[in-house]
Amino acid sequence: MPDLAAPLTEWYRENARDLPWRRPGFGAWGVLVSEFMLQQTPVIRVIPHLEAWLARWPTPADLAAAAPADAVRQWANLGYPRRALWLHRAAVEIRDRHGGVVPRDVEALLALTGIGDYTARAVAVFAYGDRHPVVDTNTRRVLARAVDGRSQPGPPARRDLDAMAAVLPGERSAAAVVNAAAMELGATVCVARNPRCDACPLTAVCAWRAAGYPDTGDDRRRQGRYEGSDRQARGAVLKVLRDAATHAVPLPDVVPDWPDAGQRDRAIDSLIADGLAEASDGLLRLPA
């Protein structure tokens, strides 16, 4: 295994972006909210929503006391709105099980709604300074290239955690920096398309570069087009419900001009099934 920690650390100290969740004193709740929002959403879109969210609900107990509909409405156009419901449920669990304090233990974090391997370890590392491997899509790409000599990572697997653990220094604060640095490098330099290899601190140890940058294939799962998709229909329905504030909307008035009525109805049914909408007496509303 090549030494990735030293060059990553040096590069990160000079090149890390100034992001809210990296600032001293940001707090575990802020880190948790940011990680929920950053799932499948670019940083530039997350920051204003994060700031507004924490201004409204600065603690888990504040969010837990609000209605789920308020969380969905505040989520606005971040996409994948089930994350708003999961975050609300997690806030209730934090209040009821942990006295309103975001837990530090990875297993306790994993037991919260909407939290998986990445988010649990990200909170434990970046909020509490513990030593765990933190692996997101960007980290996996850096490891695939620098260590395995592959142009793209394979599907997520448990071995990714082991691979990142092998890179980490023993000291906790140093390990946290390396976790953040690998993610940052993958987000800004070792990107999926047109990586900026001339600016990479791992040039001297990168197995992919040493092999001549071979195209080893890309078997990552592809997301379908948004335009015309069921996801777009769901978003249109949710926008109507958010804009209606506290009022319910008659079902015939929910995006009546949608070009595919069957798709619109499927969107409504799926939102109800996901707990993001409620229907009664011919009316549709956000969850109470």
C-alpha cells in the first residue's frame, strides 16, 4: 500500500474549501444535517438550505417538535425529499433516546432513521474526532485510481471501508484530516470525468497513472434522465403541496396540466406510500 496520508494531508491544508461544516464549533447536529443534505446533492446547493435549516431548528429537539410537513416544506427543492422525513424521524429519536444529543457511537448512529455506514462514520469522525474510515463516492474513486489502478470504482462494498482504514494514520486528528482530504480530492481534482491529474498530490504514487491511465470500464449504476421521469412528476406534486402552505389541495387541482395523467397519479400514490403526502376526502396534503 503506497503512503497516501502524507501527500493528502499536505495538499488538504493548502487547498481545502471553506465549508460551514468544517469550521470550528459547528457541532454534531449541524454535521448530521449537512450529511443528510449532501447525499446526492451538490455542495453549492446545500449551503443556503443548511444555513436556513439550522437557523430554524438549531437543535434536534427543535426539529422534533415541528410537524413532518414543516420539514418537507423547508427541504424545498433539494431533491429526494424522503431525506427530510428521515431527518425529522432521526431528530425525534435523538430527543427520545439520547436526551437531545447526537450520539457519538457508530452503532447508535446507525440505529437512527436514514443513517447508513457513511453518515454514521462521518458524524463520529468530523463532529467528534473519532478514528473511523469515512468512504463516500469521491473517496472510492481516489482509492480505485491511486491504489487499484482502475479508472472508476466498482459498486460500493464493505471492502471500501477496509481499504480506507489501511490508509489512515493511527492518531485520531490526523486520521480525520486524511478522511476529509480524500473526499476533497475526489470532489475537486480526481473527478469522475476529466480528472486534473496535473494538480493531484498523489501523482508519484498513483497506480492508475503508473499504468498509463487505462480505461478499465465503469459499472456504476446510472441514474435515468430527470426530464419526463416519475421523479420529476413527484417533484411537481410536492411543489404544489409545499406552496399550499397549511392547506390541503383538492386532488383534481394537483398539477392538472401534467402531460401524462397516469404518471401524475403514480407520483401521488408513491408520495403517499413514502409518507410524504396524505390523502383524505378527496384532498391531498403534506404529512401532519
